[in-house]
Amino acid sequence: MNIYFRSIPVLLLFCFLFRPAQSMAQSFETPVEYLDYIGKANEQLTLKYMVYLSSISHGKSARKVEKRRLEVLDAIHNTRMNIMGMPPFKGDKSFRDTTVAYLKILNSVFNEDFSKIVNMEEIAEQSYDGMEAYMLAQEKANEKLQEAGKRQSETQKQFAKKNNINLLENTSELEAKMKIASDVMHHYNEVYLIFFKSYKQEAYLMEAVAKKNVNAIEQNINSLQTFAEQGLEKLKTLNPYTNDASLVTACRNMLNFYKEEAKKSAAISDFVLKEENFNKIKKKFDSKPSSSRTQQDVDEFNKAVNDMNAGINSYNNTNNELNKKRAQALDAWNSTVKRYMDTYVPQQRK
């Protein structure tokens, strides 16, 4: 007898949550009932995680939805206990035990890996290395889940084959949503890391300007230009998501702004130098009584004043221009990211 049954998918990133199963005080007369029980548990719990993913992808940080992660841990524990209580099917306990082992891995990933990811989120914004490590931790957690899912899927196929069940490989609505969410976030992460490297470098430049450290200003200007140019080259190699190049375009516009900022920041560096020179000459000029000042002293001071005034005008004009362009580019970037997420990440509500 050939019985057709839809297979349990190998879960991708953002699809590994489980809802507590019902009481195990029941028997399984047919292999279809056995598969159906585990399959429905998987589908219901995947739905729960899609709610979690949807919250994160549509504006909420991992920390803001930390309560849901803890709820997921409870759900995984309860489901694991229930599956452990399932009897072997006609002496075959492989599918049950593999599912239990799978749930054990899920528990470890959500309890340890994802907990670290939540903590890393707080420091990720502080440096490019921190952000890269944060995203790498997400990828590693995902790899563990995918590998566990593959092992469970293979055991399911073996169970089905042994019991003359043909698994249908059609994709459910939830499976489709999970695949879309994974692809959407992968593209976003690729582009975001390129953006963030120059974004953070600009912040270091601003800190150097605030401290009026000329050497640091010059170093950070050079680094900003280098990172922006490197980022523009990397963008050329990225494939847009479903032919939507909006994220790449918005990132390219940001990097072009950072290149322009690096070039025009020479006026800022020049102003800091003129300010240092003016303060030295003024201190020297003020230290002399007016009766002791020579014409050379007066000429030197007046020249420093004129240079300072010219430097202030150049600085203000450059700063105002850069502030305006920065605000426009960042607004465009943020709105593009929001539109991208709202358009492509599937909305999932309870």
C-alpha cells in the first residue's frame, strides 16, 4: 500500500520554534498517525517562530522580544518531553529518538547561542568587528539548526520508506515564508555590513574632529575614503534580491557621500590647524604688554585673525553642506531598509 504524506521540511534560518504538543496519552495505530502527530507539532511550532521572526524583521530588536525567546525555550522543553513519551512504532524508535535529539539541539541553540546573540546585540553597534561577529554568530547558530533538521528529515524519510509512505515534497505556505525570510535577511546582512563599515568609520572621524586631533582626523579621513571605495567595489559583486537593487543603490549612495565627505573634510582638518595656530599666536600676543608689541607682532596677529575667520567660513560652509547631504542619504537608506523589510519579509501574526 502506498500512502502519500507531505514531508517535514528541513528548516532554514528563523524557523525552529516549537509549540507544546498535546497530551501523549494516546496510541498510534498507523504510521500516518505517527508522522502526522510530529508533522503537526512541527508546523504549529514553526508558525510560532515565524511570529518571532516577523517581530524582529519589522523593527523590533532581539532584546525587545527576549520574552518570546524564553517562551520558545519553554515550548521546546514541553514538546521534547511529549515526544519522548511517544511509544516506538512497532518497535521502531528511530524517528522518535531523532526528533528528541533534534529538539535537544534546538534547546541548546536557543538557550546558549541565541542568548549570546541577544547579549552581543548591545555591543555590535560599537565596532565593525563587533557587528561582523554578531552576524557570524547568527550564521553559526543557523548552521547548527540546519544540520540537526537534515538529520531529522533523513530519519523521517527512512521511517516513511519502511512503512510504504510516499512523502510529498510540495512546499507549504509556512515553508515558503521561511525560505523567503532567510533569503531576504541574507541579502540585507551582506549590504548592511558594507554600509556599516564606512558608517562606523565616519563616527571615528567625528570623534577625532570633536577632540581637535589633527593626526587622528587625517588618519580617519584616509580610512573613510578607503573603506568607501572598497565598499563600492564589493557592491558590484552583489546580486539584488528578486531583481530589486534598492538596498544596493541606497548603500551606494551612502558610500558615495562618505567618499565626498572624506575629500571635503580637508577643510575641517585645515580649520583645526588654523585654530591651533591662532591660539598659539594669540597667547603669545596677549602675553606682551601693548607697549612692547612690535609691528611684526601686530601683523602676525592680524594675519592669524584673517586666516581664522576664513577658516571658520570654510568650515561652516563645508559642515553645513555635509550635514545636509548626510541627513538626506541616511533618511533614504533608512526608508529603503524599512520598505525592503516591509515588502519582502512575510508578516506573521498569531
